[in-house]
Amino acid sequence: MTNMVYFAVLILSLFTAGSSLSCRWLDHKFTQYSEKSLELLGTMANNNSSSTAEDAEHEVAFPYRLYTQASKASAVERLGFVVQILEQVAVLFEETHNSTSWEENTVEDFLNVITQQADGLNACIWSHKMKKNKRLHMYFKRLSGHILHRMGHSAEGWELIRREIKIHLFKVDQLVSSLTRTN
């Protein structure tokens, strides 16, 4: 009888440990990759661009409301939101950027870091089926269409995108940091 109780406690403790958001990658690697992605994005800056962040804002409004909603969501839903952002950033930066002065290695490194972040966070929530946020998807589609395509994938258009993505990476870092402080 005592063995059955110990067995039941063991099973219950294993189940409880597995159901909480305990992710080694999140605790130890995310910040490192986040800093690297921001550093790489910074090296891609085009100081000669005449476009401003306000230009992008007139075209596509930043989705602050989606971030507010995500900050109030469960830990798993927050991570799902962050993963979707990182995946959308990767898709965006895979578009033609020939008119920029960016070094190809820098863009590839940036894409690798962003993809590793998304994969690492995805591993934290692999057991949960996450529904994609349609509004977030449409926002990134508008960034691509309203800024990049309309501006002919020009250096100015890419600089607007780069600045917008920098804000996203800061916001993503805040969302993830709020999880590591509460765990």
C-alpha cells in the first residue's frame, strides 16, 4: 500500500513538473540570442536613409494592442505569440534585399539567430497546439506589401522595416523577460 502511495506521488509530481512552463532554453539562451539579433540588426542600419519611422507608421500601424493582449495571456500563449513574431520576421527578411548595403553574411546570421530563437521557444511549448494570430499575420503581410513592395524593395523601404523590426525585438524581449521573472 505504501509503495502505491509513493508511486502515485511520483507520477503526480512528474505530471506537475511537465505541465509548468519550465524551459531550460528560455532561462539560459533566449537573452543571449536576443542580444545577438539586436546587435546584428544594428549593424544593418542605413544611416543615409531619408525615411523615418513616421513614414512607416502612416503606412502600417504598429500592433501595440496585440502586444498588450499577449502580455495578459498565459505563459504558453505569450511564447506562441513570440514564436509567431520571430517566424514572421524571418519570412520578411528572406525577401529580396539587393538594394541594401547589407552584407549577405550579416543577413544570414540574423536569420539564423531569429530562427534559432523561434525554434528554441517552440521547443518550450511543443506539447501545446498554438493557434496563429491572424491579425499579427496580416500586419506582417502589410509590412511586406505596403512598405517593401510599394517602395520597390529599396534601401529606404528596408530601413523602415529594419527600424520596425527593432521595436518588435525589444517588445519580444520584454514579453519573454516577464516570463523568466515570474518563473
